[in-house]
Amino acid sequence: MAIKIKLGKKRDFDYPKSIKEVDEMTGEQFELFIFKYMKEYQGYEGELTEKNDYGVDIILWDKDNPTNRFGVQCKRYGPKTVLGENELMKMQKGVKHYGLFDFDTKKPNLYLFTSAEQHQLTGRGLAYIVNEDIQTYYREDIIEFIKDLDEKLNRDVMQSNYSNIAFETSKKKKGSFKENTKFVSMLKKERMNISKYNKISPVYLVYNDKTIEDIINKKPTTLEKLLEVRGFDQKKVDLFGEYLVNRVRVFMKLDPIKPQETEVAKVKQEEFTLFLKETRKKIASYNKIDKLYNVFNNKTLEQIVEKVPKTESELLTITGIGPAKTELWGKYLVGEIKKFLEKC
């Protein structure tokens, strides 16, 4: 059973100002810190669980999607503590008890927040995280929370409050970072834009501050160069790489790169639009939906044309299509889109 906690004003909670203050927290204080931060500054709703928590300290859900819930385990560890597989496996009890499964993959929806560094995990512990697809946030991510809070709460920034961040590993890096404040501001602004457009939350999952440092150092002006940046894989490059590279090029006063040929570029977009409108009619008829816009409206249709979703997960990133619609006819729609693309 979870305990619902109503929060007061955002400043009522005394957020830590440094990673040192985090290290001095008790386990329960660390849980409350994560809980408050995720609710107040990352757009989640949530509940704290009781002491017999089945390995889950917090339950979170997106305000726009309350049925898809996430189990959170918080570990406030010292520098010599080792995090192993057995501790992580306790979360499985919470998965069954609270029903914390992803609708699409049927895998557990689990988050791990820890003040430990990644090297403090045993090999089996790290393998377990990978196999169970546990989204994990380590010490460097907790530091990013503090940096984010400094900005949101208008607190005085003291570099000594941070550690383990690439920006502060040398005086040379400190200087270069300060010299590129406009570049940093642009990248943070675009990170927020990408987060909102692609429904990526929390925002640092787009890219974190270490990645910003690497972008500043490498200045990627092509998609190939962006792949060399720390924290970028092919999935991110495919999703928003072209947009970000063009933002970098504009900042550097270079011409934007030409849009890559998309899968629907071989045919007129009008043809794809007409196809989607016909498919919308079929979905409405089969599911006895009286109004076509109740399937998806024209604004949503435009996003489908732009993004060309080929999986149910990709479909969920489109405005106006939530879990209920995806469960009802999402598989059919992406299947029809695949058939359309094969004919192109």
C-alpha cells in the first residue's frame, strides 16, 4: 500500500544545495528528496510507499498518463558501498505487488536513483540493470538535479557544491565552459524544445550536462560527428539529430544541412496524408467511433506525416495519441503505415 502525500509550496522543502549535503542525508531523507524533486520539477505525480515497500520506495506516474506507473528505488550510498544484484532484485516484489509493468513491452517499469557512482555496482548488478531495463541515475545525475535546482530556485551557485562533473575536472575546462555561456544557453534551450516535442521526460534524458560539454568541445556539424559525442547513439540521432546539428550550425553561422530523405520523401506527402485519412475512416468504422477527429485530428495527422511512426512506442510520442488509443488501434495503424512504406 502506498501513502499519498500532499505537497505544499515548492519552497517548503529544504532541498540540498550540494552533493555533500546529499551524502549526509539518511536513506529516508534521500527518498523524500527524489520524491519531491520528481513531483515538483519534473512533472510527475507520485506516492511514497510504506516501510514494507516490497523493494519500491516511490511510485511515479506521468500526469498525462496515470495508468502507466513506475517503481522507484532510492539508494543513498557512501563511496565504499557496493551495490549488488540481490539489492536490485528486491524491486521485483514491488513490480508484482503494485503492477508496475510497461503496457507495450510487458517489462517492469523501474527507476533507480543512487548517490553512488556506476563503478560501485558489481558486474552482476550492472548486468541485472541492463537485462531488466532499469532506468538508472547515478551520482553525476544527482549533481545535475542540484544544478537544476540552483537555476529553478534562483540560488547562488558555488562550484564547490558540485563534483564528478566533467566541467570542473580542470581549470582549462572551467575557462572554456565560461567562455561558451551563450553556446550552453542555446543547447539547454534546445534540450527543452526537444524534450517537449518528443515527450522525453525528465529533460536530461535528451542529453545531460556532460554531453553539453562534449558538444561544445567537438562542435558536431554533421550527423556522423554527432554520433561521436558522448551520450548519443543512433536512436537519438535518428530522433532529433538533424534538428540539433542544424541548431549548432546556425550558432556557428554555417548554412543548415539539407534534410535527409525520409521514407515518405519518395512519394508526395499528400499521398501519405490521403492514406492516413482513409485509414482513420477505417479505424472509426471498425471501432464505432462517431467522429473522425475522435480517432485523431488533423494536427495529430500532420505529426504522423512528419514522424512516420513504425512502432507503438513511437506512436505514443505523438500529441493526441495516448495509451488508450494505442491499445485500441495503435498496432493496426503502425502495421498499415509499414505496408504503405513497403509500396513506396
